[in-house]
Amino acid sequence: MTFLEQVGRAAIVQVEDAGALAMQFWSVLRKLPRVLPVVGARRRWRSVVEQMLTIGASALPMAGAMALCTGFILALQSASELRRFGAVELVVEVVVIGFTRELGPLVTALSVSGRSASAISAEIGTMVVTEEMDALRVMGLDPVEFTLAPKYLAALITMPCLTILSTLCGIFAGYLFLAFSMDMSLRIYFQAVAEAIRLRDVAFMLVKSMVFATIIVHIGCLEGLRVRGGPEAVGHSTTAAVVKSTFLIILADLGTTAIFYLMGWSATG
Amino acid sequence: MINPNAAKSGDAVISIRGVSMSYSGRRVLDQVDLDVCRGEILVLLGGSGSGKTTLLKHVLGLAKPEAGSITMNGVDITCCSQPELGAVRRRIGVAFQAGALFNSMSVEDNVALPLRELTQLADSTIKLIVWMKLIAVGMSDAASLYPPELSGGMRKRAAVARAMALDPEILILDEPSAGLDPIVSAELDELILFLKRSFGVTILVVTHEMESAFRIADRVAMLYQGRLIAVDKKEQFARHAHPRIRQFLDRQPDAMPRVAAEEFIASYMRGSKK
């Protein structure tokens, strides 16, 4: 194969990927109302609750611990620099702004991506291999509505909640650091936090977390549905799901941050 | 030549006409004609790679053929609309090879699923129907178990119960006896015969197990390399002269690969002596 052919083929694969992503997104979006409680199909929202527990609630310890560590690291690193300017109190601002704008959603998304993107693609891939997807179709049930849509909705609900909680963990880690290093009291710390936190940043954080949630579920489902052949293909798909979703999360983070920056929304004022 | 014993076409619940399909240049199905008549058990035999799974996918409307038509109850499912296909599918029950039960639901919920999703029946009625189906397949004491806790035979029984949930006219079974020991496999054969006797359901079985095929079948059809080489009443089928059928019936291996392997080894030995 010549170099040009290779480039062309790789480009086609990427375009196909993008096309498949868009098509799946559209078909899920159309089915999303069906899984809502009250207005949706009966009983479907129960699987949403189940998914919320597996995607969201069980990820809490991990996401919280990661945020706690990251918060502590951030405080440590920034304190050693800020101390030179005699501005250790600014650690509070660094931690609060860093977490609401950036690290809260990112750390949460990375932990959920590692747990759920792989789990989702494994689950869906196994359903493809064991003909459960075919069984659904033959029974006249739409696999998108039945298996994909509940996961989307669950992720869209739980990810912002998780992000808020892990951001709180990160900010609390900042307090732990300051309490140890300069005996700052909890009251004073949280006063400083209240001054540093801004509604716009929190909104930004929630938007980001929902974008990341979509990426994680979307890639997990797509890779799962792509499984062809035997059980070993499921293994490949889980790896691909984690790698792709992690990469796309970072890419989307860059994208959203750039948009917010260019709109002038991230200026401190 | 293909369909000597088929009943009048008006009697056919499924009629497959000239269905062809190829994947990446390889012919998987080649001009397949087959009728499944009301109330009969038709066994579709074929070795691995003979195209029987592909044909099944087409019959279920999961794949569209390149040419030909598949008519079920008068509706051509190769060119009908999605709602029409849905209506046709509601009258078919399918038990897939590995059962395709949903692992997150108990056996009872698996059987109840089509009833809950596709009918407006009250919960108490659904429960009653589910229990009737589970008793019919002999699974009533395993109702609260989850699919991973079931043995192979139980999984297949549960799959049959789910396939029967909506009282289908046609029951399609994919490899019902594959991977089961002879006793369980024989029990499953009995179950299939029982379902035909007591519910009058038309049954299409796809399998490669000769013994089970001859036990349950009214008629046997044989696929080989995508072609239907024989469709016959089972008594005639057993006396069929086609070399491939004889080979299948007598469990003879293909000659080619062995010769090729021997030649390869011989040439390898010659090469290594030099």
C-alpha cells in the first residue's frame, strides 16, 4: 500500500467514525423522551435509575478520592510558588477557580470514563455477541430506546451531580492543606471560597460535565455496537472505548475552554 | 426440483423465493427457495458456514437479501415498511442459539418482557401467562433465577418460553440442541414436539444435529454452500442420494484438507532434509 493510500484510508475511517457518532447521537436524541418518567414509556425510567446507580453513585468514592488528591496536589504546588510572593492565601482562589472551571469536571470525567465507558461498551458488546440485540429487534423493541437511551439520560443527570460533589471534595482538600500549613480555620477558608466562587464558573462546570457525560456514554455505546464476532472482540471494544473517550474528553475540554475564553466569559471580574 | 413435497403454496406461512446474498464477493446464499407450511416442523440442516444462520437472519428481517423475496403471512418482509415488519414479527417467536436472555432480568421478567412492552395487559394477567409458559417448558421452579445461574438446557428452555410469550404462530429455534448433553438435548426435542402438539405452532428449527433433526422434523431441508440441495419428508431425506447429504448423514470428513495437510507436511520434510 502506498503512503497516499494509507492516508486516504485512515481519513475515510475517521470520517466514518464521525458519521456513525452523529447518526447514533441523533437516533438516541429522538428516543430520549421515551425514557423519561411520566411522559415516557411505562417502566423505562426504572432502567434509568438503575443506570444512574451504576454510572453515577458507584463512581462517587473513586471520583471523590481522585478530586481530593488532585485538590491537595494543586494546593501544594501553587503554595510553593505563591509563597515566594507572600501570597499563600491565594491558594484558595487557585483551588476554587481551578476546580470549578477545569479540574472538577475533568477529574470526574476521567474517573467515570475509566469505569463506565469500558463497562458500557462491554455490556453492549456482549449483548451484540450473544444476539440479545437481535432478540430485542425481533421482539419489536428498539435497542436504542431500550438500552442506549437510559444510559444517556442517566449519565446526563448524574455527571453534573458527581462533578459538584468532586469539586467540593477538591475544595475541601484545599482547606486540609491550608489548615495544616497555616492553621487556617474552616470558617475563614469558606469565607474565602465564597468570595472566589462565581456563578458563571459553576455554570461552565455543569455544561462541561454534561458534554463529557455525552462523550463517555456515546463512545461506550458506539464501540459496543461495533463488536462483531466472538467474545474477544468485546475486549478490543472496551479498550478502544476508554482510549477514545479519554482522548475526546481532553479534546472537548480544550474546545469548550477555548470557546468560553474567546467569549470573554472566563475573565476574572 | 427443489420443492417436491411442499404443500400448496397457500398453506405456506413462510415462503422464501430466490433469496441470494453475498458478503464481500462471496456467495453466502444462492437462489434459495423454501416454504414452511402451517403446523409443520421444518428442520433446516447445514454444516458450519453453509449459510443457515444468514438465511435465518433474513427470515427474521435482520438483514435484507440482494435478490429474492421472503413472504410471511402474505407480507413480503424484504420490502415492507417498519410497522408492517413489526406486525409480522409479533407473530413470530424466536429462541436464539445462546438464549439471548437479558442478564439483568430474572427468567420470569425475561418471559414477561414482550408482554409488558407490547401488550396492554394488566400485571396480574401477565404474571399468569408467564407462569403458564414457564410450566409448559418445565421451568416453573427456576422463575426467580437469573440467566447466568442457569445451565445450558435451562437457558434454552427459558428462551423458548420467552419466544412463546405472545402465542406466536411461528416459532423459530436456532440450534436448540447445540452444546447440550444427549439427555438434555432429547428433553428439548420432546419439548419442541410437545409445543407443536399442544399449541399447533409452526416450527422452523435451524440445526446441524442429525439425530435431533430426525426426531422432531416433519420435513428436512439441507443447505450446502448457500444452496438448498434438498427439501424432503424426513423418511425420503434419509435415503437421499446427494453425496453431500450422504456425507453429512454418515459423518464422513471432507477429504480435501487432510490431503492438503499431508502434502504440506511432505513438502516441508523434503525441504528440511536439504
